[in-house]
Amino acid sequence: MSEDSTLITGPLYAARKKVYPQATHGTYRKIKWGLLIFCLAVYYLLPFVRWDRGPGLPNQAVLVDLPHRRFYFFFIQLWPQEVYFFTGLLVLAALTLFLMNALAGRIWCGYLCWQTVWTDLFYAVERWVEGDRRDRIMKDKKGWTFQHIREVGLKHFLWLMIAWWTGGVGSVFRRRANAGAPARDLPGAVLRLPLDRHSHGHDIHFRRPYARAGVLYMCPWPRIQAALTDEWALNVTYKVDRGEPRMSVKKSEAAHLKGLAAGDCIDCNQCVAVCPTGTDIRKGLQLGCVQCGLCIDACDNVMKEIGRPTRLIGYDTDINMARRREGKPPVYRFIRARTILYAAVMAIVGSVMLYALLNRTTALIAAQHNRNPLFVTLSDGHVRNDMTVHLSNKGGTPRTFALTVLGLDQARLSAVGVEPAADGRLLVEVEPDRVRDLRVSITAPGGAAKTDNTPITVVATDVANGEVLKVSEHFFAPK
């Protein structure tokens, strides 16, 4: 260590501070309740939704089938080869976060983040068991009385039950569901998951909701958010020009009578009391603020009681804060270079994914040429190439494909375990939701190949519906 280097001591992050959020009511609280109910309903009820895919296939509408490497989403079935769809969804999710941040700051964190949703639910349970802010503060000051111990124990028990059900439902999404199992069997499956030797991941899903919604208090997104926002983005803002200087209602009235300046903020601290992270929005935009808008509701309620205009705290931009100080009217610019770029990239990625989804086939073909040897010269002068052909049937019924080869005159096909039909074609049957591997031999007269590396195309035609699958390969021959 050099002499001029400084040794940093102390904790790496701020210690957890006990927060007692107070219940409030208003526009943004109603929005948060509505989104909470919607999000939890989708998560908890989606496993009960059924989708008939035919015999032998799971009828759970949304399912990650790990043993069979499939993802089912209603009428969509994705295979491992179609991982680009998941890549596209991740890109769209990231761009959506960027666009939301450019429009209204951490609106995702305040309303839709799963940690925020479950934390709201946990706080509702806490208030139902222990009471509102004042009651919880007084009980903590009194210490561990029998009633306090009973209430805290009941609260954590209910939190654990919520976490158990949350983890169980998360595990059901990725289990192999019985195709004929009715929806009413799912609650029993969730309750049995901790005892199921195949549900090794359930304990992880069980611990996460309890720890992250009830105990943990850190999140990396505020650091990222600072690089994505700008002066035009709406953020929950305390309007300093209107609120300062702070003073009580009586002092404010007296100041007005004397012709002195007096702000609308009466320093009641209700905005701090309702904040789920204990942030004082009057100090400006901070990492701890999740932009949930509850402080707006609390401040509006106070302003209504004392007969002053609402929205002393509201969604505003840095540009408008500067314009108000100069006496100019507010302006809003939602359409700008940043938002246009995000929206354009989202439209492009979404269009590409939609096109790929609408034009995807229910079967795939792939071929792998044998490398050792590349070709074999037979005693009659014919040349044979061997390769492995993979035929995938992603449908729910058996399919029969006719194999042919293009680009090589007088070539004939043969495959191990497949007898040629009367017309000489190879008819290959592939079971539903299966991949069949064939060792195929392509034989041609010695002079049929014009070069030592002739491009060819292996074609598989569905006998029933005429769907054509093609894969390019090469036919190797002596120079």
C-alpha cells in the first residue's frame, strides 16, 4: 500500500433503519391497490387456467416444462432452439424500463416491481395485526410485552404463509403438470411441495418473498436510474418555490398579515410518515425514494384540511422547477429524442418477434455430415455420403415426412431402420413432440457430382399437409 493511499473503514452500506409507514388514502394509493390486486391475481390464479393442447401434452396454460425442455404459454409452445424469443422478450423488458424511466422516473419501482407489490401486501398485514404507525411506535417503545410478542409472532407467521404460497405457485409454473389434472388439485400440490423430493427449488422461492418483502431493504436500481433519467422526466417533487419557508398555520397567517413570505408547507411530516422507505421528499430527489406517490396523497389530504391548493408535492420535472423560479409557465415534453429512440427500437424488436412467431413452423430439420470419412467410393464406382438428419415434430399428432435430395442427379436415399416406399421415397414417421435422428446415406453415380464439393438440399415434405422443410449440405466426391 502506498503512503498516500487512504484506508477506508466502516460498513459498506447504510444500516437498516426502522420505518413505520402510516396508512393513507388518495389517488395514488388507489392506483397502487388496483395494481397490487391485479398483479397478485395474475400470479396466484394463472396456474389454475387450463389450455387444451391435445392428448399427451400438459394442459396448464403457462408452464416451463424442464424435463422435456419446453415452454408453454397458452397457444404458444417454444423449444430450446427458439431461445431467441426469450432474448427478444428480455430486450423488450429492458427497453420498457428505460422508456418508463425517461417518462416518469422510477414508476416501475413505485408501482409494478414485484418487491414493491409484495412489500405493500406485507405492510397491509402488519397494519392489520399490529395497528397503524402510532400504535407500532408505542408498542416498540414499551418493549416486549406478551401482547407485542403475540402480535409480532402472528405477523411473521402470516408473512411466512404468504411466502410459502408464493414460492409454491412459482414452483408450479415450472413443474411437469399432469395433462389430465384438474385445477382443483393445484392447491394440494402447492401444499405438498415442501415434502416433494422433486421440488428442490421450492425452498429458494419460499425464502425470497419473505426476505425481500419483509426483511431486506436494498436494491441496485436507484444507481442505474440516475443514468437513465433527464431533466424532462417526471418525478415526485416537492415544489420548493411554493412550500418554503415552512411554518405552522397560525404563524403563516400572521406572516401574511405582516406582508412577509410564508410557504404552504406546515412541516407536519405526513409525507415522511407515509413513505415506505422513510424518505423526506422535501430534501429533493434521493436514492431511497421509489416514486410511489404516497407522499402526494398525504400532502393533498393536509392541504385540503387547511384550505390550501393541493399538489404541493406532485409529479414534476427539473425543467419546470427552474421555469417556476423564473415566473414562466410549465412545459412538458414527452416526445423527445430519448423516448423516440426507445419506442422505435421496441417497435422494431416487437415486429421482428411477431413476424418470426407468425411464420414459425411446427417442424424442424437439421443435418450433420459425417466427417470421417467424408465419402466412400463403392466397388461399382458409386459414391456414398453419410450424414445424420434430425427431424423435429413440435405438433401434438404424429407426422410422416418424405425425404428427398435436390441438386444431385440420380441420387438415391437410404436410412437405417426405414424401408423405402414403392415410389422410392423414404417415408419417416415422427412421434408428436419428439425429435427423430436418422442415419441417412446419399448414393450417386461416380460422374453425377460435377465437383468434389457439390451443394445439395435435403428436403422433408409432410405427406399430410405438404409442409416443406429444407436444409443445405454438401456432397463430397473424389476430385
